Amino acid sequence: MPPSPEPPAVFLPLFVAVSDHIPDPPAYGDNPPPYAVAADEPPAYREQAGVDPDEVLPPCALVLHGRFVYRAGPTPGTTAGSDALYQLSRLIHEQRSETERIDFQRLDYRVRPSPDGSSAVTRRAKDVYSLEYLAPRPYAHIPAVLRLVPQSRKTLGEVCIVKRPFFHWGYRALRVLSEAERRRVQAEGGRAKKGEYHFAIKGRDEAWQWRDAAGRVAARQTCERMPGRPADVEFRLDVLVPLPRRTLDSLVAMWCMWIWHLCTLGITSRKPYEDPTGMLHHPNARPH
């Protein structure tokens, strides 16, 4: 009896596409990627439903050291603890005009049990915004573009920082409606408002005030030279009023965006109306 024929050979691919489960890592350049919790680690000691974006947080003072934002310490150059609250994918104050995007993340901390019964603190990076910056080209009369693209629904949405119109002094962090939001407003019989803003930014040199839409001074931004280190500076944001978490996260991202702009221009002793780029502009943001 002749032997039965062998089944045809089946060749399996060396690599299986799993892009639906493992996203492409963000580009961090020479900086190390944010700490990630391994998938085989034990579950959290106390499971949390997630950070409440509407939780009201008390006033605080923040400083930018390198790529990280910390609570400010009692003296310049110090922090109130070693745990950073936010991180950036690049050093914003050392970027050249060629850089167009920097990722902004919040760092959440959790307590997990160890095999020996003790507990360990781990941190997870949560995407909040992508900061997008197009440097001005004065020779072509093209102004700078400062745009914050949300990477989470727990933010204030898309924001664009523009110069206040006409003869007004200062800048505004405008709310930019998405197409979905525009359709929803129109379906409800409303009309999208133009020029609606989250914060008005006024100041000079390296000291700025951030006022909310109600006129309150929500935060003050300063830049201090370090004692004995004239080449080093500390960027500081004093949040003066309680804010919901989504507003605080968004404000800190706007503050980092604004520092990026000032550092790119090399502004050290100029008033806003002496900005050589003219009006900051975004094609979808039309203040009035």
C-alpha cells in the first residue's frame, strides 16, 4: 500500500503584526523613554478607577527642571520631593527652531505589593498634550504657530496661543473647537463662539500673569537665575487659585508651550508688543 502524501509545508512569518496591542513608541531623541510598568508585574495594591479630571486641586508652585516639572522647593534650585509631576519628551528651553513637536505627559504614581510583603511605588506616564510649534519666518511675514493638540479627553481640548487682536496688549490661550464639537453645537441649535479663551497672558521679559476668562489671576510665571550659576535659570509657575485637575494639567502644558516660544525667540527684555514675529496666528483660531 503506497504511503499517504505528506501535507504541504506551512511557513509561518517570523514577525506577527500586533500593532493593535502595542503602539509605536514615541520619538524621544537622545532622552530615555518614560518609565513603563511591565505587563507581568502584580496588580495594583489598590485598584483605582482612574484620575478624576474634575477633582479640584489646591494652589501650588511648580518648577521646570530639565524635562520634568516638580513642586517647587523652599529655595531656588530645589524641589519639594524627588517625584516629578509632569514630563516632556525634550528639553524645551534648548530646542532650535527646527523642532516642531514635544510630547507632554502627566506622571501618576501607584503603590504595588512586592513578593516579600513590602510595597513599591511605580509610575505611569499619561499622555496629555502634544505641543506643536512652527517657528516664525519674518522674512516671509509668516508668524509663529503655538498649538496644543490633546491626547486625552481629560483636558481642555485643543488650544492655540495667539496675540490679542487690534491694539490690545498681551496674548490669549484660545479654545479651538473640533469638527465633532462644531457639529454637536450646530445640532443643538447653537452657534460656535469665536474668540473664546481659557487664559489671557500678560507680562514682559520673563514675568507673566495668566488670567482666566473671569478675570482672576490664576497663575504667575517667573524665571529666576540660580545663585552662583548665572548661565542656569529656573522656570517657575505659581498657581494661585484652586483648579480642576483637567484645567491644571492644561495650564501647565500651556506654560511649557509659552516657555518654548520665549526661549526660541531669545526674549530676555522685550515687551509683548515688541515681539518681532508680529501676531501669533492659527488658521482655525480667529479671535475678535
